[in-house]
Amino acid sequence: MAVPPSKSERTRLRILDAAAKVFSERGYSGARLVDIAAEAGIQTGSLYYHFDSREALVEEVLRLGIERAFDATRSRVEALGPGAPPIERLRTALRAHIGTILAKGDYASAHARIIGQVPEEVQKRNYADQQAYGEYWSTLIAEAEEAGELRPGFDLYVVRMLLFGAMNWAAEWYRPSRGSPELIAEHLVSMVLDGLAAPPGGAAEASGGAPRRAELA
């Protein structure tokens, strides 16, 4: 039987949940400790019992943001089974990552929004986690290319960075009024893997899975 978390552990998690929510909504510079404490339902001074500094708190939020995005993406891809075509694995990873940012909680969204805003030393300490997740994506992209499912000639590092730039920036501009996270994910997948240009025969020959403009209103 698992040992239930102690009161201190429960409070620490509540603080982290509150911090992820506030950082996700207000960015790094706009998130004050007093706001995080209020969201967690504790006194501001009590934060220092669990975290030595604001930087220590944001570092843990960033670590969990990468961990949760990685776990969600990997589990969705692995659920396809070992025989899944590489392009379908990549398609699933795209949906999983942006879906995690937009709909699956505040940690991944907070990471995507504030990683470029935090102090340089905090970014450096988070780099190892980012690198492991990035290498996972590099493998997915390379396998699709090796299988002949991607156009040849691209710098795959550039491809990966452009994908992450597009997906993570969604944390800044996305609002539910723009459509569901699933709709945004389908736009991403269609743009990345099918392109924006109409096929030679015109738009009538376009894939039926492409989202319609009206659905974004």
C-alpha cells in the first residue's frame, strides 16, 4: 500500500500547482509570490518553508513542465505499438505535445510560456531536461525521414526547432474562442505534414481532414 503524502508534501504540491497556474497565465515577470501564495491558500512567507527562493520554485515548475509533456507525448506514441509507421508516430507526437500545452494542465503551458523569460542560469539548469526531450523528437523526425515519409534535404535540427517554436508559442496566443485544442492540433498537423499550398487540382482535391476557416471563428 502506498504511503499517503504528508501534510507538508501536500502543501508543496499545492504551491507548485498554484505557481504553474500563475506563471502560465501571467508570465514570469507578471507572477508575484503574493499571487502564488493566494492561489495556494497560504501566507506568502510560508512559501519559503518549501522553496528557498522564487528561482527554486520556478525551476521545479519548469522541470515538471518538461516531464509532463515528455510523459504525455511518449505514452501517446508508444500506444501506437512498435509497428506504427514513423510518420504516424510523428503525427501523434505533434498532437500530444500541443494538446498538453493547451489542454492538459498548467505545467507544460507555463514552461512553454516562461522558459525564454527566466534568468539565464535557470535556463541553463533546465537545459538537460530540454535536451533529453529534444533528442526524443529528433529521433522521431529522423525515423520518418529515413522511411522516406518526409521530403529529403531538410536540416532536421532546424525542423525540430521550428516545430517547437510554433507549438510552444501557442501558449501565448491561444484562447478557447479560437477553437478547441484538438482543432488547433489538427491545423498544426495539416500545415506541417500536408502544407498550406492547395494541390495542383485546386482546393477541391485537398484532404478532407483539413480544418475549415469558419471553425476558427
